[in-house]
Amino acid sequence: MPADNAVEGLAELDRETVDHRFKALPPDAEGLTVGELAAQRRNLFTGGFTTPVLALSAESLEHNLALLETYAERHGLAFAPHGKTSMAPQLFARQLERGAWGITAAVPHQVRVYRAHAIKRIFLANELVDAVALRWLAGELERDPDFRFVCYVDSVRGVELMDEALRGSGRETRPVDVVVELGAGEGARTGARTDADCAAVADAVAAAPTLRLVGVAGYEGEVPDATPERVRNWLRRLVALAASFDKDGRFADAEEVVVSAGGSAWFDSVAEVFAEIPELSRPVLKLLRSGAYVSHDDGHYKHLTPFNRVPEEGALEPAFRLWAQVVSRPTPEQAFANAGKRDAAYDLDLPEAQVVRDARDGSVRPAAGITVTGLSDQHAWIRTEEDADLEVGDWVGMGLSHPCTSFDKWQLIPVAESDGTVTDYIRTFF
């Protein structure tokens, strides 16, 4: 897709019609375009939105985008944030504006979404052996000479399947760039387990004219029983593998050597070890792939973020807040709100009640003595202590854990300023 189609793709999102497909949007906005609704700058609490409603903080989004940009620059890292977190082209555009090299994907569907919105550089942090997807990829590479694509390989059989599919695509195109994935250890996820396994995969790539070896990669978040020392040791294995391959001339056809790692829990260790990469025969692209930073959270990543270990580098801010309304108060110890598993991430932690917006006067108070203890499909189970101030009709603002399973429950998410003014709507494509 031509580069100038990126702007047009975002404009097309603004032209989408607001209707029943999108949870929580004001019923009286039906028939408007998303852009027209955004231009009205309605208030999240008084502008006709229904509950439950998930909102993103405009200020926290901007803060997080800026923080990772400066972090990557400070440490000499290129950055391809993992797009699976949000699957939101508007956020991709902002990440690219903030200096991202490209966007990381995990499966072919995500690559198709990215290409539909003119993403020019895609790193697929996974193996790709689906013949249909590979034939489609060959077509994209043929149509767009500026499209850069890189993906994992971790087995000889996988390389053979890729070569077979690409040969059968009927396309006259350049080779597909691949990096050998180093497994994070026994019992970890994908990746070749030993140096000998990695060498065998590299040999297979060299024998496949449809592929080109351009580097090595992996995911340190899968290191068993991870500690800073174990993570750094694995990262040094990855760097040593890159140096060994380079010494053996395996990157002879590459313009640069890609060395990639970096989820959202250990990017400080990645920065530390990647600073030790020796001079190779070609320039090195030190590619970080963290994705959850864009919204951060109030649970899983709040505890795991590397900024807890390096506070002098800054701090991310949780950008999500789910607002639900109390619909039942059957006992003094119990209340129920109208948000459940269909609305809130719950795979790692339950939502955290943070604030209450009073139904009578709109005032906001801390959610003292109020705890979410469980979720049904459409209800939040809330335990209330004796002095908790909570009534039917009140709105409860909840923090969420795990961005990846928060974004995917909402197709259109309001972006609200601190006073509740909604300035934008983020469209997701899961």
C-alpha cells in the first residue's frame, strides 16, 4: 500500500458511522461519523455515554508515548512496539511519529491490518508457515518495494515450508527476511534450543533462495524462573549467537544485522546487554519490541515494569479506566455494577475499584472500603465494608490489569482529558 495511504486510512476511521456496533457511545450520536462525534467534545459523564464505558486518559497516553521514545533514544535502541496490545492504527501512527522503526505483529491477521493502514516495516515475532499467508505476503512484497518484513524461523522444517510456499506463490519478488529465534530455555515457548539447532536453521535458510538471514531474536519474557541475572545471561547468549553467525559470514547478504528482544517486563536488561553488542561486519539494528507501555495498567505491568527498577528513567502512567454503574445494593456488604468479563480484563487480575462518582452531584471520591471480588459475564461483584459510601446509580471507576485483554473487548474507545472531555476515539481491529 502506498505510503500516502496511511493518512487516508486514518481519515477513513474518522468517517466511520457511529451506531449500535460500538458499546457505550451516546445513543443520540447514531448516524454521526466518528470524526463528527469527536468534534463535539462531549463529556464522558454528562455527554450521553452509557455504562459500562472504557476510557483512555489523553494525558497518560501522551506521557507514555513520549517516555518510551526518549528511553529508546537514550539507550541507542530502535523500537518496534508490539501492535497486538492495542491493534489500533491510530496508536500505531502516534508510535511511528514518536520515532518507532516499525510495528511488531504476532500472527498474519495482524500483518494484514497493519498493511491495510500502510505500515511500512513489520516485525513478525513468530514463526510463519501458513502457505496462504506466505503467498499473500509474497504479493505484498512484490507490490510495494518499500515494504520491509522480518519474521522468526526456529526449525529446518519451518524453513522448508516457507520456501515451498513462496516458490509456489507465482511471484517474482525479493527474499523474505528472517531471523533465527533462540529459545529462552527448556520448557519455554518457541525458539531453537541449542546453538547447534540455531546453526542448522541458519544452514537451511542459506539453502532456500526465497529467504534471507538478517539476524537473531527471541523473547526474554519466557526465561524460566526469570531473574535479572538469568534474563541477562540469556540475552548474552543471543548476542553471542549474533556475533558467531556474523563471524561465520552468515549475514553476507544483509545490509544490517537485526538483534531483537524486549517485552514489557525486562527492557532495562535488554538495553543493558544490547549496549555490549560488539562491532559486527554490518550495522546492527538493536530492536526493542515492548507494547504494553502505551496504556500501561494498574495491575500486572504496574508491578513488572522495568521503571520500578530504574526510577531515574521515568515512570509510566496507567491510561485505562473502566466506568461501571452500581445497579444493585442487596446487602450492606454487597453491591453489583454493570461491567463484567465482556468489558474488563480478568485473565491476570480483577479490576481495582479506585474512585466513585456520585450519581447525585457528580462529585468524585476515593473508593474507600470497596473491592471487586469477582466478575460474571455482565456484572462486577463488589464487597463493601461497613463505612463504604456507595449507592445504586453511582459510577465506579476501575483500574485494569493487562492491556492486551483490555483493548480487545472494545472496538471504539473514547480518549478523555482529565476533566472528562472526550477528544478522540480509538478504533481497534481484533
